[in-house]
Amino acid sequence: MEIPAMTRRLWDDYLTDRDREVFRQSGFGATAGFGERPALMIIDVSYGFAGDRPEPILQSIKRWSNSCGAESWDAIAVIADLADAFRAKELPVLYTTGEIRPDGWDIGSWAWKNGRTGEQTRPPAGMDPNQIVPALAPQPRDIVVTKQKPSAFFGTPMSSYLNLLGCDSIVVTGTTTSGCVRASVIDAFSENYRLTVVEDGCFDRSQASHAINLCDMHAKYADVVPATEVLSYVDGLPEGLFAGRLPAGTPAGAAAAAAQ
Amino acid sequence: MTERIWDAFLTERDKAVFAASGYGARGGFGARPALLVVDVNYAFCGDKPEPILDSIKRWRNSCGEESYVAVASIARAIAAARAKGLPVIYTTGIRRPDQWDSGSWSWKNDRSLEKPKAPPGIDGNAIVPEIAPEPQDIVVRKQKPSGFHGTPLSSYLNLLGCDSVLVTGTTTSGCVRATVIDAFSENYRVALIEEGCFDRSQASHAINLCDMNAKYADVVPEAEVLAYIDGLPDGLFANLPSGVAPEDRQAAE
């Protein structure tokens, strides 16, 4: 079946003809739409997953076993624009990144499926693989959630933070599309949040996994849209949606002290 | 290196990246496994084996005739697990009659609130009769993709003292994938029976098996799992459900 260029999606080339027909007829892939009170989620955009500089993936993974290579940095530029837009509108910006004990005991199941897991505790030149890349460094009013497993929700206070903020929806960016993004989207869907996945703000080490995981998420759990669509949506939101709800970004005593 | 079902869907660069990044190592089986059978009900299989494009006219979630090929494989795994006294745990869906609790499911599917155009009296959430749960089996009702989300599954695995799960069912890219991620996150050893998983999308089936094998689980053939079960000691699980209500047990004594 010929697909019109307008509606052509990144994943179409990876699907079989039967798959395209099944998706069309089974009703999946409808547009869920944006919510009214969104947070931006930036998942695991750390040195461990982006490498410490843009370089071809097969170079980058020699030093960083989890790296997604040069595409990481294309997405990072997109995410930076989104983060600026969310901050300008005083909407919540939530980051996740990994955390493990120095002795690696809590790596648990991660160690079972990857022959290079041990290297994560031996990063190049003393760099921290879990550090968010400087181009996306969290600002004082942003929220950083550290996690140990794929989902941003698993064993973390993420769900309670979204309740505290009164969010009804999440705009998701970061990496990997097939790993922590996918797992976080499933859990957010299960918690009945409206979800948008930013197509050009997500990245993965595997091209096929990237494409098909976007396809699966768009079919069932989230709207997969370009960043430009999110930027115009954010632009159209009312001001002050999260007044009194966002972190102050200054120590609790400091504001009072400064006022005196 | 044996050809895997997902190789045809990967790019050449993907194959090089997976080889170099260390993913896809063999995790290995555990010592105390439970068999999980995810959502193998009429809604996902249709009420009879027929080509998927026919089946989804009546059952919008159907995975078509491949479902019933997998059901035969799952039936063999269930028989082996029961014979060895291993826990067999099913999941299937549950909804209020007014479907208020569909929640996010209704946002992404235009057909989510339609009534199944199916033979009257067939409940989409009923496990297909070929693998009907028996009294000593465990059935977990869920509302979202993962067998763990909002269910007692994790506490049941603790109660049984399981260290691992053998996963079968559907869809590979949906509830199987979500359940595998949560089992991984709970630090269980996870193996999938390749022939016992199915999906409505061929590409999604292949790539989700690839992703899970890379990161979270061993994707292994049925024969290997059956041999593993066969080699386990008898009597591993003294605390399986008896399948008999206490009053009936007393009456029998």
C-alpha cells in the first residue's frame, strides 16, 4: 500500500504491509490530544547515554557502553528548546537519571543481560555517567528524580510529585526510546496521564528499536509528535498555571531571610 | 550465530551496535520459576483461529490465527509446569460495566468503546478454553498493560518465593513487554518462550523480542524451557494454592 508523503511516519519503513493494514483497521493510533497541565520530562540524558561529545555511535560506545552516539546531540538541541519554553511559561521540568551504589550491588538485573555492565562503575577520566549533559543542566526550579530501573516511576516519588504539581499530562523526551522512555510512558499511561512523546526529542542506540518503539507508543499509549507542535501548544497555554506549586529553587529559609 | 526473528528488521548499524555494546548476554534461568500467561483471552485471540484481518473485524484487539499457534505452545508449557508443581499465574483484564475505568485506553483507540461483534455470551476477558485455568492456578485481574500495575502479583511472587518468571502470552509489544519490564525492575530473572508470545503487528513482535532479549530477558525456544522445567527438582513449591476451599477440605477429611 502506497503511503502519502504527508502522513508517512518514521516507522512505516520497518512495518510489514499487513502491519500497516492491521494498525489502520484495529483503531489504534488515534490522537489522544494534549492535557491542560503538562510537565516536561527529560529522561536519562546523561553522559552515559549521550557520550561526552557528539561522535558516531560505534566510536562513542567504545568508551560509553550505553551511548546512543551523534543522534543524541541532535535531540539534545531540541530538548533544550523545549526546556526553555516550559521554563518561560513556568511549567514543571522533571529530569530523571540513574543512581547506583559505588560497589554496584544495586545494579541487580541490569548485570544479567549486559557483558559490559561493570564498566558503568569505571567511567572515562573520572566522569560521572549519570551526570545530565551540561547543555541540559537542571536549573534551580527544576526537579531531578534519581532512579535505578527503566521507568521513571519505579521505586521513585515521581507519581507523588505529579500529584503535588497537579499535572494531568506529560511531554516526554530523552533516552533510550526503547528503554527508559518506553518504560516511563507505559507507567504514565497506566496512571492515566495524557502523554506526548517528542519524536525529535527522543533517541536510541538502535535505529529499528527507535522506530518501532515510537510506533508502539503512538499506537497505544501516547501521541508521537514533532517538537514544533509542542512549542506552539506551550505558547498557547495560559500563564500562571502552576503558581504556588513549582519549587521555589531557593532554600526554604532563604526567601524569608532575604525579605527581612 | 543463529538467525533471530528480529534480524530481518534491524539495520546493519543496529547489529554492529548490539554486538559492541554488550547487550543481549544470556541472563540464565532462576531456581524457583513461575509460569506467567499474559492475557490469552478471547479479546486478544478472537473466538476461533482466523486470519487477523478477518478476526479484527469482530475483535478489535485480536492477533489472529498466530494466537492459536502460540496457545498450543503455551498449553505444553502449562502442562510441564503443573506436572512439576510450579506456579502457573494468568493475567486477564477486568472492567466496570460502564467502562469508566478504561481511562487512558480510550484515548488512543477509536474502537475502544465498541461492543465486540462476537457470538453472544462470550466474555472477551475469558481465558481461551484450550488453556483454561485449573483450581490450583492463580488468576490476576488487571486494568493496564503490566501484570504488576495495581495488582497483587508482586506479593504473590513473594509468597511463593519465586526468583524468576517464564513469560508467555500477548501482546508481545503490549502487556508482555510491560510485565517483563516490571519483573526486571523487581530483580526477577526473566525468560520468554518465543513460540508462546504473539502480537497483532509482525514488526512490533520481532523488535519487542529483540529489545527484551537485549536488556531484560532471555528469549528462548519452547524446547529449551521444557527441558529446563523437566530438569528442576520436584516439590519446589510446598506452598502452592491447594485449589480447594477450607470447608470442602474439612468435609473431605
